[in-house]
Amino acid sequence: MWDCPLPPIVVPQWRAPHPNLTLDSSALHLWWLTLPPDVPRGVILRAYLRRYQPNLGERPLPRAAGGKPYLNGLEFNWSHSGNLAVLAVSGRAAVGVDVEILRLCPQRAAISRRFFGAALQQRILEGGDRSFLQAWTYYEAWLKAQGIGVWQRTAAQSLEHWVASFPVGDRAIASVVVLTPTPPQCFFFRPEAMA
């Protein structure tokens, strides 16, 4: 059972990306993306990864044993819910991110009993759907940072990490985990902010 305190909620200042975007070893770039309905998600991901690796070709991205895509020299992860996506790119360590659109979660008690320990279940009971979604995004991001999925959770290790949850507009919540105990310098980008 996974049982840990809910992370702090940071309130990001979303801004347009710089034309000459650089990623140093202490940075974490978080992107809020609106997915157009007629463009494949893989095409969108590749377009954003080219900001960091301009010579990225068209081959499918390699995947680690747990299924997480990777590129040499670049730590990244992304998540989508509906037409909303969040991409996390870390300059230092493995990263995982998860986003969920805020909604009613009638099965939250059953899901919590299956995946979470007693203390976290109690916090979810007291905090309702929003607390459940915050816990779930943290849990998924933590697993994804390790390169494993929800159903491979027995392989998860208790590793030192930095975590934060943040709202994505007023309709979603996301959590990001970086496998380092040192807080990164976070930059929140929203391409739509350029309009």
C-alpha cells in the first residue's frame, strides 16, 4: 500500500515560452497544452521534444522496460486527460507527471482501499474528490518517474524525490515528481499565452 502525505499545491504563473529556450541541470519545464482533436498526440509530443532536441527524427520513441518513452540526454514525461495535456521536461533527473480533469469520483473509496494506505485514505475521505485526484496524480507521477505503471506497482521503490501538485486552469489538477530530493527551478509554460 502506498501511503504518504499529499504534496504542497503550488500556484503556477503560466507564461509564454522564450524563443531561445534552454534547459539547465536545475530546471524543470512544465507545459500546459491544449490538444487539437485532429492531430495525433504523438505528433504533438514530438513537436515539443524538438524544442530540446531539434534533430529528433520521425522514428518511434524508444521505450524502457516498463513502457516509458525516453530520449538519450533528455528526461521527460507527459500525461493527458480529455483535450488537456501536461509535459514535464527535467534537466537533472527522471520525471513523472500526471494530470486529471476535476470531476466526481464515485469509486474513490474503493480505489483508495486498493492502492492507498490508511492515513492517505483518511485524508481522501476528509477532502473528497479533489483530494482523491491530487493523491492519484501524485501516485501516478511517482510511478511514472520510476518508469513503471499502476499495475507494476510492486516494482516501485521508495526513492527520494521532490513533488508538487498544481492546478491546470480551473478544471484540472496535476502532480509532478522528480527523482531528486532537491527542488528544481520550475518554469510553467503555456503556448496559448503567446496569443
